[in-house]
Amino acid sequence: PPLPRSCGIMAAAAVVAPMLCGRAAAPLSSAAAPAALPLALQRRWYTPPSRRTWSKQHHRIRTPRPMLDRFDLSREQPQKQWWRERPVAPATFFGFPDVTKHGLRGGSLYVEQMDSVTLAVLADKCVKEKIVDPEIWEKFCWRAQQISPRMHEPDLCYIFRAFARADWVDQNFLTTYLGRLNRRLHAMHLPDVAVLLEAFANPRFRQSDYLQKTLVHLALLLQHRDDAKASDLARCCAALRALRPLPRALSGEVLEALELLAEALLLRDLSDLGVSRAILVIDSYVAWGLLNHEKEGKSNASADLCWALVRDLKGGMRAHGRERPNDLATLALALSAGGLDHEDLWSELVMNLEFEAHRLSGSAVCMAALGAAKAGRCSGKLYEVLVRRLSEEQGKLTPLDCSRAVGGFLRGPAAVAEAAVTRGPVAERMLELGLAKFSPEELVAGLDGLARARGGVWGVEALAGGLLEALHPRLAELSPAQLATVAKSLGYLRPETREVLSSILDRAQAAIVAALAEELLGPSPRHLAMLCQGIAAQPRELLPNAGERLQALLPPLAELLAAKPSAVTASTVLASLLRCPASAQRTAVLDACVQRLAARAHELTASSLVSLCSALARLAKAGWTPPELLLRQVAEMLDMKRYDLNPGVLWRASEALAALGAGPLRLEERDQRRTAPAE
């Protein structure tokens, strides 16, 4: 008969134990237990509990059976599912504890074991994740100084840039790294210089001597080596954009470096840059004024590079707008400021701005409005979507954004200007911020935007009065170019008191003339023409000595015209001299203007040609006769560009030319005067 389970266990133990000990088993007595069974017939009746229950109960490998199981763990407690459990191993990055979770988990970062590459990567990750924990940065700063003597050049530059972007200023760190960077500058290649220039974008980490040495080294690399990649050259251009403004000496070094970078980029395949970097390169050259049409420069490399990039950008706006819509606004402002009037690219850009307006930031909305309006490309639909997005981003607008919005939306229709600025979110945000928080540059930009508003816009005078009141005590902080802008704006927005106007014009005239005499980098011939325009636009009762002021500006105007400025500048000077008393010096300046206009009349737009005709007719009544050659050229240009004008405008130029003896223009039905002249 089968043995009980306990007897079987005892029998097996009695047989196996002596065998393991090396002795023969003693026979069991019949009274103690039954006879032993052969080993082949013995059965193991014991099963360990772990094999019977663990595999059926553990939730990680067990498959629930809804019809049989009373408890469905995945339904009752979903947080207990194995893929939702907290991992046993801690989160790491680059082999070290993840710095993004240090605030939650604590513990050691093992900074003392980090090498230069690890430290550079982790510091850059903290910058990207916006981690500002002082405990972390103090340890990074200590380790960075400890291993700085044995670092290579790329690691030095990357760690220095990470601390600059985090704005973590430690005097010991700054002294140590500036010394090491100066010591190893001769061994740096172009990618290292690009990273170092990106670090110098923080003014607290920028010292003029070290920046000048870096710019000189960059120029030497560009002159004597030709192995740089197009992407590294573009990074240098973008890094130089962030350095503005700089002193005069350093600005000259930057301009020379940008010219060398343009020559190097023209020898590369620009299609490798991508849309984003191409936009940054264009923005850099426009911001530094290398597309200035006032003077004929020694090299056209900068303009050629920008036009080549503009042609390559065509067709890439839609895909790039989905990824980075704010870049479209940057491109619009750069194209308008640089005069890069590419018809196909503008059409594509405006269309994609309308598509992506709902994703733009508040700053990008203001940039897009200013750029498109300045270039005359802002459609009614674009104004509508930008105003809607501006209302949504009102609380995030900065003083600079408000100034740009004033300059952009006030160029549009009166309804748009009031909905966005005077009665809309821009004016509310300016009152919320307070004009005391606006910098002089932002106040000047806002005043210039208000001067471009169309007639009949509500609230322009009140807003301009507030800006001028905040700006007048800070005139000493303005540059000559900004003073010229203020003087021109006051030709449209006249202050109530004569003393305020006289003080502003006196300071602007003295600053611009002194800057031109010293050949400073800031003012250009255009700024002197703007000053003359602002003086000539003032009424006699408000500025009775306008003629004497213009008479005093004739010597610098003669030098200005000898430098061959643009046709727009020459036309502005010619129109402003109507208030100047007749003299031989005035006649010489007018003849120089005419000579420049005869050579560059094709640069003027249709509206500028109409204004030029009116100015020539008024000067002829004052006793000065323009040459017939200029009149014929102006008439030919107007005939070619007549359809660029709005209906009912060309008749003004026709009457002015008829008064000058050049014959009336051929007028179509759209060109006729809309209303009868007043008797």
C-alpha cells in the first residue's frame, strides 16, 4: 500500500543519508517501517510553496483572468502596474545623477569626479533646463576652477559660455577663465572663437581688451586659413549680432570681421546653412548697418551675401514657419530695415505670417507688424490676425515691444491703429509699465512711430506728449542718430512750447555736426538730412530762426553731398533748403543735390518722385531753376512707375512739371484729381 507523505520523507532520508556519508545503510526493522522501495519507484510528494503560488500572484508576470479572479489589480490599482512603478535605479545623465531632479532627490552630484567634458555638458544642460540652484552652480564653479589648468580650448570656451548664459558671476572664476582664455587664444580654431563670442554676449563677462584680442584672432583665422565650415562662419555672424552696441574702436573691428566673414561665406555652399541660420546672418548684417546705401563702400560682399541668402530662402518659409514661427517675424524686420525688397519672398513671407500669427509671441507680433508695415507689405488680413494675437499677448509685452508696435500698427489704417495702439492693448500696456521704465532708445522709437500715424487717428497727440515729456530730461543720453530721429519726428508732432523745441534742435544740431566732423561711426548723411527736414517742417511762429539754422548747416551739407549719399538723402536735403535764405553757398548745395539725383533718380520710389516734383516747383518760384536733364529723367521715371501710386496722386507731379516748363504728364482716368480745387 502507498506510504503516507511523512513516512515517505523519512524513508528517503534514511536511505540517502548513509550513502552521502560513505557507509551502507542499515536495514530497517519490520516493526519500525515498511520495506524500502526502489529509487525508481519513489515519488516526491512535497512541492515548494513558491512554485505553487508566487507565479500566480505576482502582478508583474501574472495575466489577469476576469472570469475567475476576484481581484483585478490593473483595474483597482493601476499605479501598481510594473511599467508605472518607480525604477529601482536612480535617474542619471552622462553617468552622473540627473541635475534636473537634484532638487527632488538630493544627494551628491559627485562633482569632484567630473572631467572637463562632463562638466561642460552638465553646465550646458542646466542652462537649457533653466536650473538656477545656487548649490549646483557653486559646485560647478569650484570644479571648473580646479581643473582649468589642464583643460583644452573647446572645453574652456563651452564652460565659460555656460556660466555667461546662466549669468553666474564669480570674480575668482571670471579672473581664472579670462586668464586661461587669453593664454590659449592662439591655439583656438574658428568653432572655439564662435563659442567664445557667444559668451561675450553677456556684458558682465565681456571686457574690452579680451574682446578686441578675440576679434583680432578671428580676423587672422579668416585671412590666413580657408578650412572653416559654413555653419561655423554663420555662428560667428550671429554671435557678433548680439554684441551691439559697442564702443567706436571695437565696432570697427566687428565691421572688418563681418566683411571677412561675408567674403568667406560667398565661397561656400549657402544651402548647407538652413533657414534659421540664414535669417540670423541677414539680421546680423542689417543690424550692424553693412547694407547702408548712403555711402558707396569698398566692398559689396555684405550686400551680395544677403541677397544670395534671400534668394535661397525662397520656398522654405512654410516648412520653417511650422517649426519656428518667430523667425518669420525676425526676417520681416531684417528685410525691411535692410531694403531687401524681394517680391517673391515677401509674398511667401506675408502669407505664412498670416498662417502662423496665432503661434507668434508678443515680441514677434510687434516685429512682424513693424517689418511688414515699414516695407508696405502688411495686408488687411495680416493686420487683423496680428491685432488679435497682440491682445492675447498683452501682458507679456516689453517696452521695446510697445515701441515697435506703435511704429508698425500706426502705419496702417486708422481703425487698425486705434484698435491696436491708442484704444487697444499697446496703450494699456504702456500705462501699466509706466514711461519711466522705457529706455531713451525705446522712447525715441515710440515717438518716431507716432510721427508716422495717418491723419485723424485718435489719441496720437496725447501719447506723443507723454513720450516727449519722459524723453526731454534724458536728452543727454541720446546718440546723434537718435537726436536726428527726434528732430524729424517733431516736424509732424510739434510741441506746444517754443523752448522745448529749441532745446531739442540745439542739442541735435550740435551733436550731429560734431560727430560728422570727427567722422564717428554713429551718424550718417541720412541723419543730417533728417535734421534739416525737421527744421524746415516747423512753422515760422514756432521756429522763426529756421533759415539761420539751415544756413549754418550748409558747410556740412556740402561735405555730405561730396560723399555721394543715396538719392533719398539728396532729395530730402533739396526739399528742406526751401526755408534757407538764397546765397551762393545754398546754390552750390542745390546743384550738388541735382547732380546726385541725376545719377541716381531711378532709386526713388514713385511717391518720392512726386514729392521731388513739388519741391522743385517751390524752389523755382523762389528763384532757383532746376536743370532740364533732371526734369526729363523725373518725368520718365514717373511714367514708368505710375501704377505704383495710389489713384488721384499723379496729377500733382503733372502740374508741378508743367509749372517748370517740362510739359504735363500723360494722365489716365485713375490719375486725375478726385475733388475740384477750392476757389
